[in-house]
Amino acid sequence: DAGVTQSPTHLIKTRGQQVTLRCSPKSGHDTVSWYQQALGQGPQFIFQYYEEEERQRGNFPDRFSGHQFPNYSSELNVNALLLGDSALYLCASSLDREIYEQYFGPGTRLTVT
Amino acid sequence: GQQVMQIPQYQHVQEGEDFTTYCNSSTTLSNIQWYKQRPGGHPVFLIQLVKSGEVKKQKRLTFQFGEAKKNSSLHITATQTTDVGTYFCAALKPPWDSNYQLIWGAGTKLIIKP
């Protein structure tokens, strides 16, 4: 039973560029949440996808967008990258009825220079 | 907005000593979850507490939810090197029946002194 997978593991981008991060949820899970984790901080909720729609959004600008596909996998897109976007981006999957028990992927380390 | 305050930020212990981290909220929580993140790793779900005054144990770990459901604690007895990491609490942002966003504490980093 594969857990949550994310790609790529590391990424270096330049300010102003755009990036797409990918996530495959744990088998059987239908809900995907994305988090940004700065060094030494707790995860900050970006948004959650369920049934291919953004169900809820945290306090992040519109530069952050996402998508969920029919197979429940998900993408996070960030446009017009800023230096402050450098962080670990975590994807977490869960069952809709058990959203509190979230299974995290290994994350994508994004560095913006 | 709702915040979950977690203390201390760091705790240095000798191997074999106990460790405790606390989470506090100014508002009543629906439930609270605890996660562990190893250095360089990702958060791993440990447990969820739902009932007022609930106490749950996992081997050397004891989790408590306060009677008013505004605070919670994680206590580790006789720490081992495998316990090293950052422990986070997370709670659902109200209104609970229409919200899916977990609010996370800042974490407590457990450091074992050499």
C-alpha cells in the first residue's frame, strides 16, 4: 500500500517564475490538503481539495492555485514566485470522513533565488 | 482568529528523563490531534483526542485533553533517542461543522543532550 508521494523532492526557481508541485494520495484517500512549512515553523494550511474542487482555502494569495484530478491526485501551482515562497511544501491526504487523521508526503523543498 | 499556542518551543532533556509539551487555546476545541516530525522528515499522525478530560496512552506517550477542551498535553516518559523530533498539536478551526482547516501549534522540539 503506497503512502503519499510527492514530486519533485527538491526544486530551485528564480523570482518571478512559476512552479508546479505534484501529489499522489494514499490509496483509498479522497481528500488532499496542501501546507507550506517554513523552517522552524508549523505547517500553514494553503487549501484542501475534495471531489476535484477547492473546498477551503487558508490565508494565501491567489498566486497559489491547485487542482485535483479524478484519480484524487493533486497539483499545487505557484505563480510569480517570491523569495518568501521558499519553504517545504507538504501534501497530506485523508478520508473525507476522517480529515483529522492526515497522512503526509515527504514534501517538496522549494528554494527561490 | 483562533490560535493554538504551544509551549515550550524547545526542550533539552537527558536520555531517560521525561518530556512534556502543552497546547492551549482561548476557545473551546472540537478535538485535537498530535503529530511528530522527525528532523528532515514530514509530520506523522500520532493520535486524536475528542472527549473532555480524555487520556490516551501509547507505550511511553500519554496524551491528555483538558476538561474544558481548551488545552492538551503530550507527556513522554523516559525519553529515548528515537523520540527526537518536533511534536505538533493541531486543532480544527471553528465553526467545526463547516470547516476543514487544521490550525497548527508552532511545535515543541525535543532535543536529547549528549
